[in-house]
Amino acid sequence: MIRTLRRRREEPLDHAELARLLPAPGDPELSSDRLNGLEEHLMTEIRNRTSDTAPDTSPGASTGAPPVGAHAGDRAPRAARRSGRRPVLVGAAAALVLAAAGVAGLAGGSDGSESSGRAVAPPAGAVPAPVVQVVRGSTAGLAGAVADISGAAARAELPEPGPGQFLYVRSEVSSLVSWENADGKNRSYVDKIHPREVWMSPDGDKGWLMEPYKEAIDRDGITLDDPEGGERTLNSPSYDYLRALPTDPGLLLKKIYDETGGMGNGPDQQAFSTIGDLLRGQVVPPKLAAGLYRAAARIPGVVLVDESVDAAGRHGVAIARTDEADGARTEWIFDRETYTYLGERTVQTRDVEGVRAGTVRGHTAVTDRAVVDAVKQRPAGSAPGKRTAAPAAPSAGT
């Protein structure tokens, strides 16, 4: 067979014209890691709708996600699935990615994994990433801890959302921003801890996100509406979808492995990541939350860590697993007394790409989960910008 070589573009690339056509970035030194810092709900939705380069041949497959760089999202991209969901969010995300890519290209490019730029100061709003002692995890005591955690989750009380109501999740978040200073040495910074609020209808067709700290999001927030009412999956769930899942740990784990096969950095890490995404960013029916914890305990490599701290400064024990591909350990943190889910932390366990061992790549603190009557309505006692030091009331997902 004779192969015909593709002809290269002969006219030179007009950088000035390219820069003119691209959307103007809010921060001319915005890195792709900063964009990845949209994290959790926002990043899950973006990756679920825009990652269309990795084919997924499994029947009924749906998009998944997460790359290295975001606080709790230090995971490899998942295979693309359905393209129609969250169209408003996708448009904003695509514009930002194009803008950042243009800036990086005109400034000298990226290494393909984590963008970096030379500057005498870190990105605006970033602070030096905290470095902690990496506490060794162990399987000793894991079974007992999971029994206590799953028991507390099963006993949690949450009003069942009715017609027209919304599920509300409020959290404090922070994620990694890697930056190369003028001296050529890589420094690790993180976003300042800031609030994120999400409202979602039980069927997943309507929603709203408020995270005013992020350049991509107006202070009044952005819509998460899904006018198509598309298919729900583990990587694009709704409360109604979660409510219909089996609660048996064995059946749950089989579904997770089957549906996420071929994604991420191996099936075990991807299964752990998928469960973590559900527990952190969703309101999960109590019996399902209990089943998910028991399912996670069966994943090879999962350990118990005696000490961890969430983004609100709350200490607890953690169920954790280290991604062997990049050495990032994700820790789900629980109150020592009540076994309530507090949040998540990702810690680097070994030096990699300029990020030293012990660096906290990102962390989250879930401070409220509730059922409310309307978008932008908050439960009593919750207010924008309010930091919560006490554990969120035991509810679905805890």
C-alpha cells in the first residue's frame, strides 16, 4: 500500500492574528493547571463533555475524567462518551482552554503535561502549597474503620427531595497550581481555599454552580442546566440515577469496574477515583453511600491512614489509595468520633515533575449538604464565604 504523506502547512502561523481571534483571558499568565483547578463538579462536567479524543467502545459508555493537576482530581483522562450534556458549561470551558493554549503557545509553549511560565511572582491568588509529613497507610484496622464509616453513612438522615426541589452541596476547595519562576526552578502553589456551592435537581436536568473565586465563573454563578436530559452514568449521575443503583458492595464494584474499564491509570485506581468523585461531589442516598465505602475497601491498594486534615482544618482518619502512575495519594477523611465524611485531600508521596513529596496537591471540605426549594437558596445557617469548622450534618454521602 502506498502511503501519501500529508503536506505541511506552508503559510507561516500568524501569532498576532491568532491572539486577536482567541477570547481574551482574564489573567495573561493563566496556566493549564489553573484551568484544571476548576476541579470536582466543574471539572468533572467539563471533562465529561469535552474529552472526545479517547474512543470508548463499550455499550452505553459515558464520559469520565480527571487529569493530574487538580486538587482531588490528579487522575488521567477518561474515555469520551456523550457530547451533548452541559452545553453552556462546555462553551465556557472550551473558550478558556483555547485562550490558555494560545497564551502558552505565544509565550513559549508547554511541556505537554503541566503548563509552566516564567514569572517573578506566582499566579494571582495562589499561595505556596503546604507540605506535610506523609503518614504511612496500612490495611491494619481498615476493615473495622470501614464498618464504622459505612454504618454511620447508612444511619444518616436526609429529607427525600420532592418535585421542584434541589440538592445542595457546599464545600471549601483548593487545588494545585504549578509554576516555574524566573530562576527556572519549579514551585508548587495552590489556590487560596475558597467556597464552592452546587445546586442540582434530582433528575440532573437543572443546576447551578457558584464559585466566584474562579475566573471562568461570574460572581452570580453559571448554569448547569441540561436541556437535553441526557443519559446518566456513574461519571455523570443524578440523584435519581444514584437512588436506582444496587447497594450490595459486590454488585456495585462490578458495575464500577465494568463501566470505567479502560479509563484512568488502571482499573483499581479508576474505581477508587470514581467512588471518590461520587462521595465528594454528590448527595448520595445513605444506603448507597454505605455500599460504596464497603466496595472501596475491596479495591487492591486501599489503606487506612491515621491522620489527615481537610480544607477546613478538621482532623480525622482517612481511607486512601496511591496512584502508582504519579505518586499522588487521595485520602477520604472522616471524623474520628462520628465517622462522618469530612472531605478529601491529595498528597504527593514521592518527588515527581518538580512537586516534592509531602506537597498537598489539593483538598476539599464538605461543609453542608441539604435539600432546598430553589436554586441559589441556602439552608439556614449557610452563607456565602462562611467557613465551617464543625463537621457537616450527617447526610447522604457521609
